[in-house]
Amino acid sequence: MTETAKTARPDAGQEPEHVVRAREVLAKLRGDIDNLDAILVYTLAQRFKATQAVGRLKAEHDLPPADPDREARQVARLRQLSNDSGLDPEFAEAFLAFIIQEVIRHHEKLQS
């Protein structure tokens, strides 16, 4: 089945050619987004595997679950990466804050 056939609606024969082309581009863009979402999920899974190892190490050696100095360095680093890449630094910082909160929660659970 061609991309046009997959993206066209049953009444597509009545649609102007520019709409048909737009639907084809839309389908490709959505495919790209789907691939990027998969990359994000697998990347987050790898990150949490690493932070779980950190949490176990901290628990074994009675280290605190949070490291505010490291977190501050990471926020600054992420803001710089965001600026360099054209991503909204406020969004990136909020996203990192959510991840850090989740990591600390896991570390606290490991220490219990």
C-alpha cells in the first residue's frame, strides 16, 4: 500500500492535490514523531536503570538520596544544552525537575 493510499480518506479523489500532498507530509512527520517518542522512552528507561544503580550504591553506603549540588550543576548544564539546541530552557528545566523528583523518590524507597 502506498503512503498516499494509507493517508488518503475515502473521498480523497475529491480533495485538491495540495491537500493530498499535505496528508502525505503529515503522515511522514507523524512517523518521525513516533520514532522520536520511542527514542525518548528507551532513553528514559536507560537513564532510570543508571539512576537505580546510583540509588543502590547510595543505600549501601548510607549516602543521602538527594545531591543538591549535582542537581544545580545539571540544571545549569541542561539550560545551556537547551539554549544551544533551540529548546525552551524553562521546559527543559521543568522536565529535568520531574525526572530528578522521580529519581529521589526511588532512592528514598531503596533506603527504606
